[in-house]
Amino acid sequence: MDIFISVLILGIAGYLVYRFLFKKKGKSCCSTNLEETE
């Protein structure tokens, strides 16, 4: 169970970091479409 929780946390953290970096890079590709959907 600990391994599953660790993978889950890493996945969520990685996803948040990825989105953070994606937004910081600027709205060059597809990001504007994603923001419109939200």
C-alpha cells in the first residue's frame, strides 16, 4: 500500500509541476485551449 501511495503522490506532484512549468513558459502551444476549457 505504501508503494501505491508514493506513486500516487509522485504522480500528482509531477502533474502539478508540469502544469506550473507549462503555464510559466507562456501560452505558445495548446495552453490557451486548455485554459479555455477550464
